[in-house]
Amino acid sequence: MVIRDIRQSRGLPQEGLGPSQSYISALERGKWKASLDKLEQIADVLSIHPTTLLLLAYLKKDPSLDPEMFIAQIQAELNDH
């Protein structure tokens, strides 16, 4: 997940992200899936919006996605509701 990339770029240890080092390690290795509450908690520590974490994860999973088109699609879907 992108959590590791962001955490390392900011020089933060796993222990600094929240619940426990083992939990963060398992998330970063893809062994566990985070709940929305945990994503919000981690995002808060990283000073990033939880939606940005999800967007970055999708972009990492599929590098062929165009970030601007992806954001435009999300904006259009938000406008429809």
C-alpha cells in the first residue's frame, strides 16, 4: 500500500502511525485490510486526506490510470449526487 511510501518519505517509523507496529507492518505488506476508521487515523497522522490515500493506492495498482482523468471522473460522480 502507499502508506509505506508516504511514511518513509516523511521519515516516520511504523510505530508513529497508530494502533501498533505489527498492525501497520501487516497493512504495508498487504496482509491485512484497513477499516475506514483506521485509514482516517493513519491519514490524520500522515497529514493527508483519506481519499488521497485511496486515490494513490489505485494509481499505484494501475499505473496506466491518468490521475487528472481519474479525479475528473470522481468530480463528475460527486456532481451527479
